[in-house]
Amino acid sequence: MDVNKIIFVATEAGRIILENGGETYRVEETILRICDAYLIKNADSYVTPTGIMVSATDKYGHNISIIKRIKKRTVDLEKISQVNDLSRSIKLKGMTADEFREELKKIENAPRYSYRITILSACLIAGFFTLMFGGGFGDFIASFLIGGIIHSVSIYASKLNINAFFINILGGMLSALLAIIFVSIGISSDIDKIIIGSIMLLVPGIAITNAIRDTIAGDLVAGLARSVEAFLIAIAIAVGSGIVLSFWLLLSGGF
């Protein structure tokens, strides 16, 4: 068995999981499970939110290592589930490394939900969060529209490779500015409820959850990195909405 090929496909599987929001322990577990399925018993892996390192020793005693840099991260739990299931079925299906690699490519290239569905989902999430926080029907309508606008802008900004920190600042600014506009024209009544409901789209829930999970599991570097990431996202949202609200208070003297 080609050890180079095995650790390569194992690292690719780990990369897909990590890039789509998986926990570091899950990535390490999947990599080692794949290596074990192909009878590589002395493999080891070390994973952080921004990189994967895997090493193994071949039958001649040569140490083989691979490092994979992770530059983008999103959330797609379906891909995580599919890679996880695939890694568990290697022995059952008797897949070769090449067959496993082809299946990974299919998972990675599988189409996500359409643009319309994701925008509609963002609208509904923002609107119902506003209702949950005590907003009225007019506030729901405002948050519904703001949620779609924020998500559309975020998608477009991501395609332009704009830093996530600035995307969240922009999202915070849009939520506050549009909330003020909707209240000013009389459609809505509670600026705070609209802003809170709208920025829930930007709140780093996955990052916070994974940070806690990694820390509890003893992955302190990964836990700290994810905590800092979540903290910076929260700061960006606060800065964006705070800038707009500060200017509005300065110019109008209040709401």
C-alpha cells in the first residue's frame, strides 16, 4: 500500500471537514480512522483551525509527512456528515485509495443550496429572531428584508475575497442603518429589536460551540484560536452597528 497516497487522501478528507466547520478532534479522528482502514497503524495527526499535519512511517522505516494549509472556512454540516460516513465505510465497501479520493471529490463538488433558498432562509432567520426578542409585525418585516440584504452583501463580498472581519463590520453597519431607515419611515417601531434580530445572522455560533468543545477535549491551541475568532467577529459586528448608531445620535440627538 502506498503510504504517500493514503495520508494524502486522509488529509484531503480532514481538509473538507475542517473547511466546512468541523471540530479539530473530528478531523484528527477521521484521518486516523482512514489510515487504520488502510492498515497504517503508526500514523499521527495534529490539527489546528488553520492547518493539518499528518505523519506516518512506511514499511521501510521512512517517515512521511504532509502539511495542509487551511485558508477558508465556512459551514456545511452535510459535507461533514458525508465525509464522516465515507471514512467509516472504507472496510465495508472495500474501497481503494483512488476510489476513496474520487468519492471525496464528489462530496466536495456537490452543489449547495441555491442562492434563492439561502437568501430566503436568512430572511426568515432574521425575522423570527426579531419576533423572539419581542419585536412586532412591522419589526419582523424590516428584519426579514434586512436579513436578505445582509446575506446577499456577505456572499458578494466573499466572492471578492474581502476579509471576514470587514464583512462583519459591513453587516453590522447595514443592520443598524436599515433599521433606522425602516423606523424613520414608519414601517417599524423598535430599532433595537430589528438590529438584534438581523445581526443574529452574523453571530459566530459554530465558532463559539467548537471553541468550547475543543477546549474541553484538551485541544487548547484550537480552542483558543476559535475563541479569538469568535471574539473578533463579535467586535466587528459591534463596531459596524456602533458606528452607524453613534453618527445617528450625533446628528439627530436621539431616536
